[in-house]
Amino acid sequence: MLGLTKKDLQLMLIVTGLTMLAPFILNPFPESSGMAQFNAGYPDLMQRFVIFGIFAIGFNLLFGLTGYLSFGHAAFLGVGSYGAIWMMKLVSLNVIPAIFMGVIVAGIFSVAVGYICLRRSGIYFSILTLAIAQMSYALAYSVLTPITGGETGLQIKSTDRPLLSNLAEGETGRANLFGMDMRQSFELSIGDWLFTFNVGYYIAAVVMLIAFYVSIRIFRSPFGLMLRAIKSNQTRMSYTGLNPRPHTLAAFVISGMYAGLAGGLLVAMDTQVGPERMFWTASGEVVLMTILGGVGTLIGPVLGAGVIKYMENILSKINKDVLHEWFAFMPDGLEDFIVFLVYPFIGKGWHLTLGILFMLVVIFLPGGLVEGGQRIGKWIKNRRTAKDTGASTEPAE
Amino acid sequence: MEAIILQILNGLDKGSAYALIALGLTLIFGTLGVVNFAHGALFMIGAFCAVTFSRILTLSHTIIDETQTDFLGNPLKVDVPYLYDLFGQATGDAIIDWAVPLSILFTVPVMMFVGYAMERGLIKHFYNRPHADQILVTFGLAIVLQEVIKYFYGANPIPTPAPQAFAGSLDFGALLGFDPNLIIYPYWRIIYFVFSAVIIGAVFAFLQYTTFGMVVRAGMADRETVGLLGINIDKRFTIMFGLAAAVAGLAGVMYTPINSPNYHMGMDFLVLSFVVVVVGGMGSLPGAVLAGFLLGILESFASMREVLEILPGLNQIIIYLVAIIILLTRPRGLMGRKGVMED
């Protein structure tokens, strides 16, 4: 079905199910319980999960398939965001043209950047992309202020009169999809649980599913095979009479367009942009997401994006008092000691946890969390078969 | 004319920092073939060594001074550094004043150890893995180091002044016969430049004129053959890693009076230093130094008012722009060798 093999279709269906039911899955704890702070089912965070999922899927198409490590991918996200917000400010408050604009602008930009950067490979490519991204950031921050709004960035203001909208005098425009406000939510409370279904989230989720589907198709296509050939041996590829350059450029542009799509969606959700979105730490973040989840796998990047955004929003909220509450059952001295040990890794120190986790993954699990999952699965399977065979070869005495 | 001299001078101190970090990066790359994204973190740790050292120097105990009273008439509590007890007040004050230069003595062994531990503990296991993995693991390490420093020292910059003797500025223009006050240049920046020139010279001399350096250079050229000659090249390369870490640390220590250290200074410099290394040519030590000074001076020229009027924002992007142009026209960088990192 849909041109997918049975296994891919299963994966696609699982991902569809998970994203559609995310408001339930991410809110497993009742509102009044102490664990409620681990609930991630609020619209803002769920939107970030899927949007950065798209960003990471796109990055993975480049790094996972061709092996070109771009350290400046956030530039495309930023450029896409700027394109989208101008579309909203000038033409229409509907999110669809804005998102398209984001994709197109990022696509054009990535053609230019890719044309320059792909002349080199390896570390040189990483540095070139990093340099271009930093340059875009510096320009957006300073000289291009008339277009980018400089340090303050761009927001939709009450003075903006988009062409295709009929706003009342002084009314601030809001992002919508044919009249549906992005911030509109439907809340469902069952017993002590509260589930939020947000319009913006579901739009972003549908876009992510499409993006995910396209990425599966690319992975399984002859084109995807070509990209893998670039990763494994470029020289051999050119000896067989194939020019790697156009393929790499195509992958780079597709990947840039994914970033632009994510940027456009970000704007559609919160209607603001700032240059910090293009800073190189943002580029580093998408690298972390992809590696953490599992580079070169289909589901890995989405998983990594989820883990990092969850940590950023949930782990960073835990403070010392919460810790003391958790370990209250221990004797006082021990409690203080444990809190003292754990405290550096949570709250403001969540970056430390992230860094350590990332290093552990790079060192021990080059395939990321996905490989970890596979290894555990294999181990359980092996144990089971070992037990079975062990039972059958037992000598009858 | 005086404007040009001023810009060259301004570029020198930043260029010195770039050159020192790039030199260390190139040493590591040339010897071990590892792309070290944690090198900026080493620079930062060096700077925080200076902070730590001055804190150690000012460790105090509280005594009650009967001769002074606070506004309530009670005897005043005064913090007295232990140094006063050891050396007397005048000498103690002088030592505290000279904390930054003195912390060099403290930094070198610490950084040598940090570098040694890093190479033995982590990077050793990455020689046979792809460059991308090396970049990623050192990037992760840089995040961890940065966060550890942030945990212990806080997120705010910590002012670390230079000794009083170097607090002022030199009227450099007057020396050359220009009008006074046209070209003034802080003493500490002169010191920084001289210091980095000395360090760079020392590293080159070490590699050029000692047997150890000769072996290391031979190892950089052909590691396998040197190994076949019965020389334990890995051990020497580990020492070189420690040396590179010490160079980065020293660059950091001396930079503290120019820019108060904060936990993300390493990353800020790292991005630029990588550009410097690539412009200079991967694996070329003279290239790294040359490109460091060149880009530092170019950057300061680009921030002249006259230039900014014609091309606004040039100072922000000049380094990256130069890097892109050089990489596209001279793919090996200014002085890069053939066959290095050309996969």
C-alpha cells in the first residue's frame, strides 16, 4: 500500500498512531498527582516535538544517507521562518502560503549554499556550512535589520494589514488555517486527566507524517541508493560513470527544504522569528537530535528530537524542592547527599545530562537509541531461543 | 596612516588568540589526525585556571580587628588572606595583584594533565573511527566541560584584572613621531602579543631543534615508518596532545584580563579557530599561525568606520567570507600540504 513494503507500512502506521494519539500518550499522569510535571501533552511542547522531528528527518536525509555532516543547518530553518513570516505579514494570515513560502525560500537558499559548499567534503564541508550559517546569523542580526528585524526579530503586529485578510481596525492578525485559529484547543477531561487537542499541533502532525512518508520513499528509492553509494565510496561511484555532485546537491536541497518547512511551521505556530534561530548552537542541536536517535534510520531523528525537546522542557523544570520531595523517604543525611549528587544534572544543568548522554551514545551506540532498542530486542530474542534449544537438548535420564 | 597602524595593532591581540588556539588544533590534527571540537573548551578551562588560581590566592580567614570599628562601634571583622600570614601584607598584595601572570605556573601542569587524560581516556578510542565520529564525540565533550564549568563558576563573566603595573595604555603613536593620543594601546595587549609570539616561537623551536620534536615531525610525516623504526610514537603524540592543551590553556589564561572569562567563551572562539585552521591549511603549523594573525588583522580593518560606511556589517562576516573564498579558490588553504584530509 502507498508504495511501501509491509515493514515500512507498519512503521508508518505506528508513527501515525503515536502522533495522532500523542495528547493521550504524553499525558499519562493525573493532573493532581506529583508526577503531573512529567506530562508533556501541552500544545506548545507537542508542536515542538513534531516540528523539530521534521527538521531532524530532513537533516538525516543529508547526513544519514550521504554522510555529509552539515554544521549550519539552522540557517535554512531561519531563512524559511523569515520567508514565512513575511508572507503572513504581507499577503495572507493563512498558514498554508506561509509554509510554502518558507519551503521555497529555504530551497532557493540551499541551492546557492549547496552549490558552494558541496565542492568540498569531510571536515571542510562542515566548516563551510558552519561559516555560511554564522554569516547568515551575523547578517540577520545586524545589516539586514530592515528585512529581519535585527535583534528583536519579527512578529505580527497590529499595524500589519495582509492583503488577503479582512481584519478590523487595530486588530492583530492571528495565524489560521481557513479561519481555524492555530491556538484553538479542545480540552477533554476524563476523571483526573486533562487532555488537550490543539489545532496547531494536528496541522503540524499531519505535515510531519507527510514529511516522514516522503523520507521513507526517498530512503527506499533508487535515488536513496545513489546517496548511500556517495557515503560508502564516491570514487567507485564516479568510476561506474555516475556523477555524485548532482545527487548530493539534490539531497542537500531536499534537506534544506525540510528545514524550511520546519521553520515555516514554527512561524505558523508562534508567529515570531528571531536571528537566534540561526545561531550555530541551533545547528548543533539538530546534529544532537539525529545522532541521539539514530543516524541513517527512519524513526531515529524523530525519536531524538522528542527526547531532546522533552529534556529541554521537562527536565529543566525540576528544581531542588522537587528533588527533596522525591527522596523524602530517605534518612535526612542521605537525602541531602542524593539531592546534592543529582542536582547538577537537572534543572538548569540539563545540558550536562544531554552532553553526557550524547557522548555515551557516540561512544557506545553509534546507531543511536534505535540501535540500542534493536540490541535489547535481539538480546531478549537470543535468550528466549537459547532457553528453548537448551530445553530440547537436555538429555533424558 | 595612523588609522592603519591602529587597526593592525588592534588586530594583533585577537589574532594572537586565534593563532594560539589554531596552533594547538593543528598540532593535534597533524599528530593524531583528530579533529578536536573540544579545543575551545580547553581554552576556556585555561581561563578558568586563572580564576581558580586567584581564588586560591585570596583564600582568607576572618579575624576581629580591634583597631577598626563598624558603625555600631563593634570591632570590625576583616578577611585576611592566608598569603598575608605567610609573606606579610605588602608581598601578599603584590602576589594577589600578579595573580594572572603567576597562574601560568599553575595552568601548565593542570592543562598538560587535562590534555593527557583526554587523549588517554577518550580520544585514543576514536583513532579508527570516521572523522564525523571524532567531531561528534569531542563536540559532546565540549558541551560537558562547558556545563561543568558553568556549574562551579556560574553563568556570569568573572572579571580578572591584569596587574596594576600594566593597567594603563601606551601612547604608541608618540613613539613613532605621530601626535600624542592618536594611537594608544593598552599595555596588556602588547604583553599578550609578545607572550603569544614567545609561545609560538617556543613550540616551533621545540619541534625544530630537539630530538623529541624531530621524532614528532617524522611521525607527522609518516607514522607507520617511525613505528617500524622501533619508536613508541603513540606515547610522544600523547605528550604532544598535552602540549597542545597547554598552549590553548595559556592562551586562555592571558586572555582573561582582555575579556572576562565566561563558560561559553570557548565555543565562541572555537568556531573562529576552526575557520582559521582551515584557511591556514589543515595540518600546517605555519599556516595556522599566519592565518590567525591575518584574519585577526582583517577583522579589525573591517570594523573601521570608513569601511563600514561602504559595506555595512562587513566586520561581522569578514572572517567567514575570507574562509569561503579561500576554500573555493585554494582548497588546501594557504599553506596546506597535499594529501591531508582529502577524503
